[in-house]
Amino acid sequence: MVEAVKKRKLIAVVEDDPHLAELFYDILEGFGQWRLHIFPDGQSAKDQLPEIGACLILLDVGLPNLDGVSLYKILRGHSNTKNIPIVIITGSYDWELHRMGLQTGLLLRKPFNVHELLNIVEALLPEEKEG
């Protein structure tokens, strides 16, 4: 059983809203294909995320201690995280993100529905066929 859990791909969620973090956990961990590591602020994610081996990062823009835009740029410049897909979670409009210097095609706009979240994650982390 432990081996099966370790084989599941790791998703890092950087979200300061405890209710939204719990929602991510319930949906994605409950779905059974993935493991989650939740960071409550940008600074803890900056310090730990490059070393945990995440396959996908879900990143809120409005974070305490270190904002999501700054964290995005740091992660893109780090050798361990520069190639990991990052999905930006925001209630902001595209022009606001552009003004902040954040240009990304991977965007999950709040409020989002469960199917939208699952579709994005499944597209970026397809299930590997055994064989």
C-alpha cells in the first residue's frame, strides 16, 4: 500500500485560504491518482517546493509573505522547478496578470468548478498505463 501511495504523482498546492486548500485536498487526494502537499504561504513554498519533487504546482496569486507572482518568477528560475507545469489560481483578469508581469496560459480562474480543475490536472498529469 505504501508503494502505491509513493507512485502517485505529487501536486504542490500553494494556497493561503484554508477552505480552498481543503477543497483541493478533498477533490484531488480523494480522486486517488495524486498526492498533495499544501503550502499556506509563498515563503514556505519558496523554501521547500524545489526539493519535494512535485509534478505540478497549483499557485494562488494572492499569498502572504511572498506573493504568487514573485514566487512564480522564482520557481521559473530554479533548476529543480523551471520545467514543472504551474497553474495560476486567481480571481484576477488577464490584463491584471499581464500588468503584474505574469503571462501564463495555465490559468484556473476563481470561482472554478470541480470538473474544470480535474480536466486541467488530468491533462497535465495523464494517468500512466501499467505494462
